[in-house]
Amino acid sequence: MNLSRRRFIHTTALAAGGIAVSSPGYAAMSEGLSAPEAARPLFVATWPFGQPANERSLEVFAGSGSLLDAVEEGIKVPEADPDNASVGLGGIPNADGAVQLDACIMDGEGQRAGSVAALEGILHPISVARRVMDDTKHVMLAGEGARQFALAQGFASVDLLTDQRRGEWEQWREKQHQPDNHDTIALVGLDADGRLAGGCSTSGWGYKLPGRVGDSPIIGSGLYVDAQVGAAGATGLGENVMRYCASFLIVEYMRQGLHPEDACLETIRRIAAADPRPAEDLAINFVALDKQGRYGAAGTGQGFEYAVAYPGYSEVLQSTGVSNADIGPEGGNRR
Ligand code: ASP
């Protein structure tokens, strides 16, 4: 991690106003990335495949003016891509050869959320999550119930297991080795009215136990949006995210005044300090953006690539990374 280019000030009290989730002991100076004030909407998404998703979100927003529509339609891009092994169609199946999808969507306005977990045979879990949010009294539907809900809502039944993934799964069954195969689209957005929204979609950990649900559909873990503060999303090993409510934690750090990138870094340090394994083995990555249009990302080890877009701008950026060398005895910064 390139800590030298980051400057921190030591302080005993963080900006007031948030829940005191911890005392990191320092707050970042606001020198991180931010979009120009007029550059709205702004979208930040995980991985390079977040770039076409962001660009679709910009397009949809330009047409409809709806941030939620933009988030949903952006996420539908990797969901529909059979070559993307981590999301939707062509996702890596579970140990039984079934593609089980997790997704959620959240609207800062009214703190609304919808989510589906272990959903089979539906092309766009993000849209089913939106329907759960908009048309039911519930937040989360799982498994066969989620599937029946989707079918009743008019979603088509689709075989999500492509020939390529079936072949790879058959090979996996013979060898039973666990490849490191997983990724998620988490996409968060901010519009000119200061409205915030986000979504998350994944096929989860490749060859997972049937019924395993990761962080991605869990509000506060894989995604969190707070209308007053900002939004955060996760990708990586869900087991190392959901035990810490990591996206919620990032938003709370932003509420305390941290720049989104520093909020992601602080959350990783906090998790790494609690986990006996080296930080670089945790495989967790976060994106975040705040209501002022500041954004950032951080991941364990070398970090990861994430995508940022606003009108006239669309880039894939490298996040900072956190390794054990960056973490002090109490999870604080070593410098
Ligand atoms: N977070 C996802 C899960 O654990 C996978 C990933 O993003 O790599 O299901």
C-alpha cells in the first residue's frame, strides 16, 4: 500500500455526529479523490467489469432521471454477460452444479431495501431485489420462495449454467480442489439532488456449499446506503465481510468525517486486527462514495481495480491495498 502518499493527522476526537463505532485515533485529511461538484450523477463500482455497468447507469440516468433505475440497469449488464463468471448468467455454480445468485438494492431515500439470496434460474436477481423492495412489505426473500416470487412477478425461468461453466464444474467435481473464484458487482451512485442508491449482485463463492449465502444480499454487509452520509459496497470473501457488517461500518466512518477511501482502509484495518490471519489473506475489497461526491476504494493485499464514472468521465482505477505491514498492534496505522 502506498501509505507515503497518504497523510493522516493524529487526533483524539473524530468529527462528532455519528455512532461511536470505534476510535481509530486519526482522521484523514481530505486529499482523496472527488468528482467535480457539477459532475453528477456519479457512479462507483467494483472491478473493471464495473465500467460498462457504470456507463449503462449514466445512459439510463440521462434518459429517466431515476437513480434507482440507473443502478438496477447498470448491474444488469454483468448479470447478462455469460463470460462474467461471478455474476448472473454464466456465474460459477455451487457444489451441486446449481447457479445460486445473491443480490440487493438500497435506496437512501426512505432507507428502503430489497434483497434476494440463493435465487436460482432468474437472469436478473437485482430486478427481483428491486421488486421485493418496491412491491412487498419485506426486505429479503431466499431460495425457492424468492424464485416463486420472481416467477409470479413475471420473470422468466432461465438456465443460468452455461456449457463452459458446466464443463469446469465437472472437472472440479473430479478434483475437488477449491479454486479462488468469486467476485461481485457492487455499484453505488449519487445524483445532483444528493440522492444516494446502490446495488450488489453475485453468484458468490464458486462451488460453495448449496444454500451458502454470502455478504452481497445482506444489507449492511455487502452494501449499505445512508441518505445523509454516503454509500459503500463490498466484493471478496463474504465470510470475511459479513461478520463485521463492513459496509455499514464504512458508512459510519464516513459519518465521522473520514474520506470514503480512508473509511474503507479503516474498516479493513479493523477487520484485519480482529482476524488471526494475515490481512493479505482476507480477500476483501470495498468501494465507497459520500454525499459530497468524494469517492474511493481499498482492498487487502495489492488492492483491486474499481470503476468510476460521471458525465464526460469513465475510468478504471487501482485502489490502495492493506497488508499486515500497514497494521499496528491495535489495528491502528503503523506510521
Ligand atoms: N462477496 C461475494 C460472496 O462472498 C463474492 C465476491 O465478491 O468475491 O459471495
